[in-house]
Amino acid sequence: MGCRHSSSPPESPVKLVQNGGPIILKSKISIHRAQVIDQRISNGTKSSRLSISSKKISRLVLPSISVSLEQILDGHGKHLIKRFELDTACLLLDASRAHTLLLDGRQLRLIHMETMSMETNILPVDCRDIQEIAWSSKLGKFLLLTTDQLYQTGCKKLQPVPIHEIQFIAEGPRKSYMAVDGDDLLVNRSFGYDIRRYSLSNFSLVQSPRAYLENENICVTTIRLNSNKILALSVSIGEQQMIDLVNLNNDRLLHRINCNTGENILYPIDLHNNGQWFAKICMPCVNIGHCLVSPDGQITRLKLFPNQDNFIRCLCTSPDNRWLIAGRQHALELYQLCTS
């Protein structure tokens, strides 16, 4: 299923972050684990148009611990703690501080991080079409999104329970996406631009993002939300796939990240590290690479698993930055983030 695309009009007030031409590959890419305190200065009236934010953000960064993705995922396995063999390719997972929940075929697998043990639960028939998995610190549970229903499950008893307060219109098979942070749940079921925002306190619908209200030719797929309330969205315009960074609090587009080399950039992942994102860069039918995207929209390419198959199906870090979990072909690898 897809949607019709067309290019943005010339007068569209969108700021492009061009990352074409030669991009320097650093020998060591560092992610900084730090506590960040944002002091936000109001910028006036809220606008529903897609525009550039003039909001100023001053940051107080406390002492950090530097972690290198290239050092950890170098293919030598020095930082590999455990490798779990799976029945299928691992595409959907998320992690809390103590657990990782993933989908393996028709099974949910819960990994206890301290003991490195794994328990398995066969999914009920009505919950087999899982599209997304996300940890909610607000609820202390994992959320599971299917085509037409949202479920929650605890870790002591791995049993998906439907959240009846949130109802979707049954529209047949479709790809659905969600993002969770704090009290915010965002769901994208239209494979277009319509994103719904819910409060996890009472599962009520609140004012949804309006960033693309006047640009219906854009197609949104993957969505991710970080603790700074910056929403990262995989978007398609025409044949080009790119990532938008949008301030959820005022619906303003901060950066549009794309490559003018003909490559697509997609699948943003929150690294829980000072606003940095992990993403994939690919030339259709040619190659797949990985990169970091900084809060100001700059791309730094990564060289991961240089001497072996570098295809990472999925990736996430635990909220406390203690664990890095990578889904490979029919395997799940758990790494302990190290100090440099």
C-alpha cells in the first residue's frame, strides 16, 4: 500500500539540510551520554503552517560519557554480551531499562537483561498483525500496535491486553506506526500525513500535530519521538525519501534532512543521547549504510561491521543507555555500551 506523491511547491517554507557531495567518514563517531537541561524561550503565537522555528534553546550539558558506535559494532564482538538465535529476521523491538521485547514470527520474546534469559509467548490470533512495539515509561508497560488495535503488556506476565479506550476505524490491511515518550503517544495509520496524538494518562485524543496540514502530497511512514519532544518522521516526496525533525510543541519543522547524491535517508531511531538519531542511508537496489543525525540536522556516516554483513534489521538503546540492541538476520545481539 502506498500513496500518491508529488514534489513540494517552490514557495513551500521548508528549510532543506543538504548533505550532498563528499561526506567525511570519521574514524571514531562518538555518542555522548549526558543529562540535558533545556531552557526554552517562548517565540509567540502557535502556527499551523509548516515553517522554520525561531525558538531559541540554550543547553546546559552535564559531564558526559563518550560511546563509540563504530567501536562497539566493529564486527570483532569485544562488546557483544549475548547473541540470541531467532526463527525469523528481527524487525520489531524496543527496550526498557530491564527488558527487551521483540517479535519473532508469531511469538513475543521477552529478554531479561540482568540474567540474559528469554521467555516466549505465543501470540493470540487477534494480535498477530503487530506493526510496532514501544516501551512506555509512563505506563511501565510495552505497547503493541496492530493494524486496528492497540495493546499493552507487562513484563511479569507477558500477555497482550487491548486498550479499548483507543479505537481505530477498521480500514483493512495497512502499515501502522507509533512513537511514545512520557505521556505522549503518536499513531500514524494513514500512510500519509494524518498523525494522531493521545495522552497516556487517560488514553484520550489530544490536539494532533498539524505540521503537514497544508501539504497533503507528503507521505509519512516511520515516526519517533525523543524526550525533547522532537518528532523524527520518515517522509517521501516524489521518489525521494528523507527525514523531517519537527518540534511537537509548536508543529514547526526544524530541519529536513536529505541527500542530493540520490540516496534515501530513512528509519530514524532515537539514541537517547543528547538529541542524536541513528538512521539508514541507501541507494535503492545498490547498497545500505548507516549514519548519525545531529540535532541540527547534520549527517555523519558510520562504518559498522566493516568486515562482514553490515545489514542491521533494527536497532535500539535502553533508556538509561546501558544496552545497545541490534537485530540482525535471524539473530538478536546485545551489546554493553562502553566508556571511551
